[in-house]
Amino acid sequence: MSSLSKKKPRLDGKRADAAVATCDDYLVAMANELSGDVVAIIFGCFPPKEIMHMRRVCKKWREAAKRTIVPPTVFDVNSLDKYNALVAMATALPNLQQITLSNLGWLHKYSDGDPTHSWATQRSVLPTTSITRDINIISNFRKLRMLNIQAQLSLNGRYPVLFNFPLLRILRICSGTYIKVDLEMLQGLPLLKILELHGNPHLIGNLRSLRVLKDTLEEVEITRCQNLDGDFMDLADVPRLKELNLEHTKVTGDIRDIGKDGFPALESLRLPKTVHGGFGYEFQLISDVPSFMHTIHLLLQRTPRLFEQDWLSYAFNWKLSEDSANWYESDDEWCSPGAPFRMQLFLAGSRRGWSWCKKSLYGDVHSCEINWLDSEPHRHSESSDYETYIEGLKSIEGILDTKFFRGHLRPPSELEYRRLCEESVIL
């Protein structure tokens, strides 16, 4: 038998232990030859928990851990044990890049911020005997890139320490019921790209304050923050802004003011009803709508996916205001369709249009004639656009009932509407 085919002898018992020990000694010897900087680079391939274990090997490794750029793994502080770990990492692993602050659990809370308002001392969501944990420990993490705050029940007051990270890219504060936020505090985050602030009745400031971040902002979502004001057009020249969501705020403005150079990188836009053309906006005059729809059409030609498609088809709940001189009560006596004072948008192939409509309690959509914003595709064109248009048109006609308001491109006058109701009963 060839020597190549001979099996190698197995190591077991004392020989196996000796071999492992020799291997371990060899690895340790090799590790000792590495510089602290190299060890720090190697540590950067491991999650925080593993690094904290390895740093205990020797003094060199402890020092290397302090210089390690921790990989982008979220460390969620959602219990007392996790908070104690955060305290340890504040000195042992200060280059942590992503932190989420969650509730610490019953009987534990973070230290209160500056109680400048009575609400900061009158909450009752946690017992008065709660043990306080120092929130300022987070200031040690100077290389923080992402900070998520979900600790709405255990953060109370104003916390400047949360807005002073020179390298922070992402800040999210969700339902921060008791956190006092002033938008001017964001100047302490000069590299911020993504800002999300949701459900905070104590957020104050003007949208104009975000201009200090003009060169870095890419996504802004500030929703359900009723004390935020300003004009959304103050951000029109932010060159990298891709997403802007300001629903349920007091921000104002006019969507028709967006020029061809406004919001050059914008891909998604959601605005409150206080903006002319925002979600749920109410028009004062029927005659204002055609020019407004033309503006929306131009915006969609430039950025087809500017608005979420689900809300786009329902025209963002745009409707005629009940305070309008054109508005009148629907006629219930004749069991006729209600007055068509809402709007809807359509897309048949590449052709876009809109109409006034009224949706019944039974799901039927009674509509005026469609106001088309594009010309009809050429029937004899070599492209397939005409066929796609016809298919889309058939689909639209299948969900609309235009019989009652046939021939009307806009809601009929009150007198004409009453006449149509009477005629529908006679027929």
C-alpha cells in the first residue's frame, strides 16, 4: 500500500489536549505580534458583544477595543442589562455607531431633561419610585452614525445631549410624547442625512431651521407634530432631498409654487391639508381646480412616482370645501347620487386625466366626465401606447358610472343638479 494512502493517526486523550494547547499558544503568540491598530481593525469584523469579550484577553486588546470602529450593528438599549452594557461600552467601546434607546422596563427610567414646562413634571406614566438612569452617558459615543429613540415613556424634557453628534447621519424619534424638541437643536448634527420625528406634541420650530442642513439632508419625515410650522417651499433648493413627508403638521405653502428647478432630487412628497394641494386639502372654488390639476400633471411628468400611487388615484382626498360658494347639499329625497364634490385621478396608458365624483355608501362611483390632461395617443402610431390606452380606458369605464352626470366636466349648478335628480326619478 502506498504511503499516501495511509491514514493519519488520530490524536486523543493527552496528545489531543497537548496539540490544542500548542495551537492556542501559537495563536496567542501570533496575536501578540500584531500591533494594536491591526487588532482594532480585526475587532471591527465582530459585533459589539464579541468585542467586549475579546477585549478582556490583555491590556493591548483592551486599548485596541477603544479604537475599534464597531461595524454598523444596532445596539438596542431595551432593558436594564442592556443599559449597564451601554455604560461599560461608553469607555471600553466608545466607537459604537448605531444605538436605539428603548424603554428600560418597569421601575426604570432615564434622567429627566430640563423641566421648562409643567408637563415635564406632571406625567403619571411611570411611578414616582422609578430608579433613574443617566441618559448623558450617550455623549461618550462621539462617532455615532445612527440614533433611534423609542423610549417615549422614560424620556421627559429637553435633552441637548441627544443633538450633539458631529458624525450622526440618521436620527429617528418615534412617538416621543414627553421629549421636548426644538428644530434649532439640529445644528449640532451637521452631517445629518435622514430625519424622522413622529407623534411629538412638544416639538416646536419652523421648517426653515432645517436649512442649516441644506447640503446633507436626503430624507425628512416629520409627522403628527402639530406645532411644526413654516413653508415647505423653504426646502425647495435642498439639492439631495429625496423624500419629504410633513403630514399632520401646521406647515403651509402652495404646491403650485414648485417650479421646474424646485426640489431637484425629490422622489416622494406628502404634505398636510394646510398646504394648498396637501392631503385632504379643501378647495374654495370649482374654477380653481383645472389649473391646479394641470400643475400636478406637470409635476408628475417630471417625477412620475412623486406621490404614493394609492393616494394619487384618490387625489389625496381633495374636495370642495363646505364653506365654498359653489357647495350645496346633496338631494336625498330622490335617492339620487350625491353632489360630485370630490376628485379622482386616472391613468390610461400614458394619458392622465381627472374628474369630479361622488362615491356612494354602496361603493358605486358616480362621476362627471373625465378632464384629460394629455391628448389621445395616435391610433396609427407604431408604438403600443394606443392599445395600452384603450385597455386602461376600458378599465376606468368599468368602475365609473357617468350616466347621471353625462356631459358635465364639472359639478352642475345646484339648480341643474336638482333638475337631474327629478328627471332620474321620472325615468
